[in-house]
Amino acid sequence: MIRTFYLIFTILVVTLVGCDGKKLESTKADPALTLKTDEDKLSYGVGLNIGSGLVQQGLPGINTEAIFQGIRDSIDGAEPMVDQKELEEVLGRLRDREQAKLTAIMEENAAKGSAFLTENGAREGVVTTESGLQYEVMTKGDGATPNLESVVKTHYHGTLIDGTVFDSSVDRGEPTQFAVNQVIPGWTEALQLMTVGSKWRIYVPSELAYGEMSPGPAIPPNSTLIFDVELLEILDQSKEKASE
């Protein structure tokens, strides 16, 4: 595992040139530092991109002074302050600690999502399907209904159950298009029930969304998702299903 860590570290140094540098907390530029030569600038760039990579990796409790000392000791051939065995133990403890935090977040989100769906499903106008997907019709369209392989154009606005917006074609001002079978299961199911011109609010249980996987910081694991979805058009007319 320690070798993997160092491999990632090395890759970051070599490949992250051009990444946007994020400032690490409690660090300030040394007023005495000047970058006169190409070697100076390259050295600074390596450090800048190491820092960016560490931030992007989400490593907990970054101590920049310790990082600098480790680099200096390595370059100078000094005796390491921490040996390989202890580093492996540290990485194991940090891994276990972060996994425990993740597990707690997952359990909390699952419980909140379940409670929300139970309450939401009791509201008038909310339909719960066999899979657990919930929806309510905001606007009823009179067009065709897509099938599993149709390509559709939609407008959507996605939030977490606390109202936090994580994605919105409405906010971007541009509809999006995709195949019905290339989105999360909750969307795939809902779209095959909608007609062109319809606008629904769908409530997607985590198991019909991303489950325990987090597609990004905006959507934590085991999140129940809410979407306002407007079905604008079926682009692949050869595969459209006639509305009943």
C-alpha cells in the first residue's frame, strides 16, 4: 500500500502540470523567495502541483511543514524521521479512520432518505412504483412515450433532499440529451412512464441513483435525489413508443 501511495505521489508530480493550484491553509509565500532561473521556476511548479494533487486527493490533516521536511530529507539523504513500517501502519490507521467516517455518513444518509420517502410517499399526488421510485405530475404532456433505447432531450433540476442543488440544465440554460438506458435507473424508469411535454418531479431512492458510490462531492453516498424533469423531445423517432 505504501508503494501505491508513493506511486500516486510521483504521478502527481509528473502529470499535474497545468492544474489550478489551490492554497493550503496556514501557508504563506516566503517573501525572500525569488524565481530567477528556469530551475527555480520548475522547482516551484513541482511544489505547486504536488500541493494541488494532495488537495484533490483529499488527504486528511495536511501538514505542509512536514511535507517540506520530508522532501528536504529525501534530497539531502538524511535519516528518515519515520520508517517504512511505521508509514504503513499510519496509512492503515488513516484508511480505517476515513472508512469509519464514510460508513457513518452512508448510514445517516440512508436513514434520512428512508424517512423522507416514507413521509413523501404519503402525500396526495405522489405515486410510488414497485421499485420504490416516487413521482408527481406537475404538467401532463400529450406526446409520445420513449422506450428503453430512445434518445431524448430534457430539462432538469436536481437537488438533495435538503434542497442543495447539485446539477441543473435549467440553471445552465441549455437542455441535455441522452439515451434512456444510459442514465441512473430511477431516470430510466421515470422516462418510460412520461410523455413528451410532461414535467414531473421524481424522488429517486439511493439504490435507484448512485447507491453507496459518490459520483462527486456534491452527491454524498446513499443520497436520495430529487429531480424536476421536463421531457422536451424524443430525438430518435425510429425508436419512440406510441403514447397510449
